Amino acid sequence: MHVYTYSEARQKLAELLDRAAMTGKVLIRRKDGSSFALVPEKISESPLDVPSINAQISTREIVDVVRRGRKRGSS
């Protein structure tokens, strides 16, 4: 993990952000000794967020397939 001074962080912000993205965490230390962690934000994606496909099937056909599948599963 890399530690930047406050002054370095101001001057090299783009580098600091890139390093945080690569390593997961960067520290910024003030003159008074206090330090702050810069960590990249995790973007949560929905498991339902999938690409669509161009299927030539009607809503009625989809409903029929689902109903047949439910009938087979309940017997």
C-alpha cells in the first residue's frame, strides 16, 4: 500500500486514483499524523442485469412453455 502526503495527493490526484484502483487502497497522511484511506467504490451489479437477446417468440409462447414446465415439475 502506498502512502502519499497531503501535498503529493493534491499534485498527483490522477496517479493516486489509478494506484487505488490497482491496489485497492491508498493512504493520505497529513502533517499532524492523521491518515485517511482512499479505496475504490465497489459497484454492485444485479444478478438480473443480463444482456438481452433478440428471440422471435411471443409472450403467449413464453407463458405456454412456463406452464408446461410447471406441470411436468408438479407430477
